[in-house]
Amino acid sequence: MPRITEQAHQVYRGEMTAAKHAADPAARWRHLERAHIVSQPDPWLHTCNHAAMLTLALGVLT
């Protein structure tokens, strides 16, 4: 049994892709936030999302 529905997985991938191509950090963060919410039932996707959020945060701080 999947940990996340196919529809939720598509939303997650769409938001992660949009985050990757966002023009500014604020827009990227909003996409990552949406992906974060959708990914919560799946530990691996949720961890990947946290890694992307951390990468963005560290990049903005430097």
C-alpha cells in the first residue's frame, strides 16, 4: 500500500519542480511549503523536502 496517493505524489512532484525553477527564494519557499504539507504521510518524500528547504535556507543565509 502506498504511503501517499498518486494524486498527492503528482502534486508533490509538481511543487518540487516549480520550486526548482522559481525565480526568487520567496517563491521557491512557497512551493516547498506546499510540497512539505503533501509529503507528510511519506517519510522519504518528507525527508527529501526537508533537505530542499534546508538547502534553500542555507543558500539565503550565505
